[in-house]
Amino acid sequence: MFALIRKRLSISACAALAIFATGWPAFAEELAVNPGPVGPSEPLLATLGGKRVLAFYRPDNGHCAVSAVMWDKDSNTGSQPFSSSRVRLDLKPGQTVQLDSTASESLNLKCGDGATTLTLSN
């Protein structure tokens, strides 16, 4: 059980460290973007309409074990609570999943060959 907790903490720590490693934007309006391709535990960062997306993966038996979080860009204004949504899924190499913000806005996450990369595209 402690190994599972330690593994989850290490994945969360990697995601947090990756955000800081990408550097803070010079201005508040400049949000970091990294569409990839990225390797294991490296962050994909994007804006999807009024939402921000953070996704990363780890290889798992030849598949991409993906975690993605979406949150409202402007929801942390103090008047409303911060809201986010998280999804975890398993993608086979070459498989793509679509994340939707609204009916007309979406992003695709694609697992690379041999689960060596994860890529974000419109």
C-alpha cells in the first residue's frame, strides 16, 4: 500500500515540478504552452477555450497511462471556488482520445509508437 501511495505522490510531484520547470510566463496573460510530443512524466500544457489543460503519461505494459486535468482559466477569482476535472485513461500506441471544452472546441491526445511519446493536437 505504501508503494502505491509513494507512486501516486511521485507522479503528482513530477507534474508539479514539470509546471515549474517550464518557467513562469513573463506576463500574467502569457500562459505556458507545450503541445509535445513529450516523454513519460513530462507535461503537455494547453489552453482550450476558457479552460487550461495539463496532461502527462507513464508507460504501462506498452500503453500510455494518461492523466489529464482541465480547469477554468478565470475561476480562481475569489468569488467562485476553483473547479477542475480529471480523467485517467489507458491508450494503446497510435490511439487518440478527444477532450472537449465546448461543442466547437476540442483537443486530441495521441499515444506514440511503443508508448514512447504523448502528443497534443487540435
